[in-house]
Amino acid sequence: MGKIEQFEDIQAWQKARELVSKIYSASNSGFFARDFGLRDQIRRAAVSIMLNIAEGFARKTNREFCQFLTIAHGSTAEVQAALYVALDQSYITREQFDLLYGAAEETSRMVKGFSKYLCQSSGA
């Protein structure tokens, strides 16, 4: 793994950014767009993944970074849970659900893998 100079170099952050774009697109129309509570919650959860990775990186200690990665990982589960609500309310199709859930799962794996690497290698 190359040296990470800035948070934008972190692959998990890049994947989270892609997820945010997909969540915003999916929640931008139809009944989903009018369910302000769910729309805003799923967007906040997705954005939280990116923000926590960036903030953790900026803390400059592996111990704190690991804590922020744990929070980011939790936010991916929040996105996935909210996707079930969107599916159950017919705001998204099953195909959309599968694509978005898969993107969230991939993001989750990347955040968890990075967290495991960082936290175990540093003893944090």
C-alpha cells in the first residue's frame, strides 16, 4: 500500500464518495424525494461515511483514526437499513435496492478492511 498523503487517496473514501452520489441520485425523485425524513437520513448516513474517514485521517493518530473508521463502518449499516425502508415503501425498485445495497456493502468491506489493517498494524 502506498503512502497516503491526503484523505482523498484512501480507497474507502473514494468508494464512499461514489456511494453518496448514488444515494443522492436515487433519493432525488418520486416519493423518495418527498419523504424528507428518510431522504435526509439516508443522505446524512452516506455523507457520514466520507466525513468520518476524512476527519479520522486529519486526527493524525492511528488510535483516533480507528475510532472514526468504526463510526464510518456503522454509517454504512445505517445506509443499508434505510434502503430496506425505501424498498418496503416502494420508493425504489428491487433492482435499485440490490445495486445500492451492493455499493454500500462494497464500501463497508473497504472501510472494515482498511480499519483492520490500520488498527492491527499499529496496535490501536
